[in-house]
Amino acid sequence: MSSIGRIRGFSDILGQEARKFRFMEDRAHSVFSRYGFRELRLPMLEHTELFARSIGSDTDVVQKEMFTFPDRKGRHLTLRPEATAGAVRAYIEDKLYSGGGLTKLFTVGPMFRYERPQKGRQRQFHQVNAEAFGSASPLLDAEMILMLWTYLRELGLTDLTLQINSLGCRECQPVYAERLQDYLAHTDRSRFCADCQERAQRNPFRLLDCKQSQCQELMRGAPSMLDSVCSDCRSHLDTVLDSLQQLGIPYEVNSGLVRGLDYYQRTTFEIVSGAIGAQSSVAGGGRYDDLVRQLGGPDHPAIGFACGMERLSLLLEDPGPEVTDFYLAVLDPEGFSEGMRICEELRRKGWKGEMNQETASVKSQTRHAHRLGARFCLFLGQEELARESITVKDMSSGQQSQCGKEHLPDMLRQ
RNA sequence: GUGGGUGUAGCUCAGUGGUCAGAGCACCAGGUUGUGGCCCUGGGAGCCGGGUGUUCAAAUCACCUCACCCACCCCA
């Protein structure tokens, strides 16, 4: 009989990898809560319409990367490909704005995109997300980036680059699109790569960040997005950049930074690593000032970001072996019930440890204690039962002594 | 969706037509009748990813298929 394997692009996160994930989650809670963010737990399944309307029905994500299927009553459901749409839905539906002022939320969990897996990319992947609603101030943008930067630093990551850009707003984005089209109209399109020739009609912004050298060459003379944004957008960006500078956060303005989700406006940013392969972006985000209103909520501006946990994990050092306080080796079946009581007493005192449930040689049990990284190996055999004591072996020094079981907790404390 | 690479023991891999398929590491046991790390000895373990074909003979050659990896695309 053949065994059933996991689904393509879905992985079991275990051992050291699981510990890294735990670490990233713990740091997110700790850092984000210091900035006033509250945790939000969202469903993984939403109406397909939510994503089509927020991410944009022409985007690659919606066009070809979603896990979409009908439920038993024929409703169109989709496993979330990203978190912002669901957060905005909750913001509106649960009236999270009712307290007035800023609403700051973060969420951690799996996302799903039907793409071909490769390094740093899975079909089920995990993100840490933060979203702040209710202010259009550029200072909020700077604070969000500061929080993200701080988070990454507290994970121990330093060799990262912050790229930032402005995509313009409702007013100036179309103006730029037009200027870009004009430029393309006067360029020999046949010299672009096949992909770019297609993109020229559908999404000309994408030509800006094509990696093909001939396309980059051709786009060198293209009008810059930053030169086309309106004065409000320009001063917004300048304030953000100014704040970043004052905060000591290094950045690179990248006018080719185009994001693939339609809702982004004005400030967009990305954190990039050169050490994890082609999928180099470990975090990304930006403003989405019109999205809440577009989804039927109040006209509240917002900004958010997402961190890819699998990609961050590639940069984290292995946490090293786990250690434990004690291992209790029961050497005689007579001792099992007494052993259980002793273990439980120690655990109640906060010590971490375990015991055997099946008899095995003293040698193999001592070896087992060693592998567990136990600080102490406790022996309970006929001698100890007769003497009503425990043999305690300090695994690092190799020294051992007898100990009454009431003194065990003190023994471990040393 | 497209391209390239790789599938042999738990892991890393050797083995390119010919006895019952190998190594290192890991695991288990013994050497030490109640003691870990080092050393020595032994042991368990593999439909050689799956299928079809060529051949007297296939892990090895051909075709198909599946999976994984990397890249394109796109994004976290």
C-alpha cells in the first residue's frame, strides 16, 4: 500500500524550523505590542469576491494564484493569499474603528498561493502582518517602518536593505500611467522581452522592474514615477524619508519598486536580503488609503506590511539543541509508579524532564539522558527503592550522589 | 504555466548492462552482570520514486509518469 504524501508546496514545519517560527511569533508579539498593536486572528477562508475587489481582479495573484473552490452550496471561497483584505473586512464588519483614533492590529498565520514552489516560496507560507487604520500622516508610515525595522533587528537580522517608493495617489497615478504609455509609444517595443511586450498594455508599471538587461536598458530613459507624483504625494514621501533619516534607518529610494497588489498608494516599501536566493524580499508593505472605502467601509486611510516567515527563517541561525533539566531512569518495573510521582513533583516545581515507560539498560538510558541534553540523570532502581532515595548524576561533571526525594528540587537548583 | 537539475538505507551520497546493492554518519546491542561523550565488535534496516519497454541479463539503456530542488513569472 502506498502511503499518502503531503500536498505540493505544503510543508511540515518541525524541529529547529518549528522553534524558529515560535521565535518569530514571540518576537512579533513582544515588539508589536510595545507599539500599541493588538493581535487579530482572522479566518483563512474568505469569499473570493473579497480578494478580487481588494487585490485587483487583473493581478497575477487573483488571476492565477488563488486556491479557489466552491463549497457545498456553491459559494465561491478562497484560501487567503494575503492578510490585508481580511483585516480590512474585519475592520469594517466588526466596526473596529468605533473607538476612534488609530486602530493598530497584527496577525500571524498561513497564506496560500498556487504558485510553482522554489527557494523561499511555498504554496502554504506564513506571514506576520501589521496594519494601522485611521491616519494619513506620513509619520505613521515612518513609525510602521521603524516598527518593522526594530522587529527584524530583534530577530537578529542586520544585513537587510530597505527600499522605498511612492506610487502616487488617485490623482497622480493615472497621470504617470499616461506619461509612461507615451514613452512606450515612442520606443521600439519589439526590443523588449516577450513578457514585457505583453505587460506593455496590461500593466506598464511592471516594465519598470523587469530584470532582463535589455528591458532595463530601454527603460533607462523612461519617465520616473517620482517625477510624476503630485506635490502632496511628493511632500508626503519627503516627510517619511526625513523621519527615517532622523530615526537612523537607512533606505534606498527605488522608483522602480512596483507592487503587485492594486490597492497600494503613496508609500510602498520592501525589505530585501541578498542571501536567500531569487525570492529576496522578506517583507513588504505600503499605504492603502482607498481600500477601506472601496470595500464599503468608512473613508479611513491605512498602511500595513507583511513579513514572510519562511524567508526570514532562511536568515535565522539554528537555535541549537533543546535542553532539559532531568531525565529519570527507572531501572526496575517496581519503580515505575514511584517514578511517575517523582517526575510529577519536579514538574510541578517548574523543572522540565521526562522518564522511561519501558525498561532498558542503564547504559542506554544514560545515553538517552545525554542526548536529551539533560543536566541531571536520576536513577531509580532496586537499591534506591530499598534506600528510599534517588541517585542523582550531574551530567556535565559526571559526579553522582544519593538524595532523598524531598531534597530533589534543591538538588536540581544548583 | 515554461525551462534545467535530482530521485539508491533515517540522513549525505558512491555504484553507468553481469555473482545475493555499498560507504560514511545516525540508530540498536555488546565489550563494562547499575552509568553518557572516545574507542572496538556486531546488528537491524532499501519493491534502487512508480510504470512500460529493450535485453539472456536493468539501480545502470529508452519512453512515460510522479515527487523534490533551482530558475523564469510573481510575490512575503
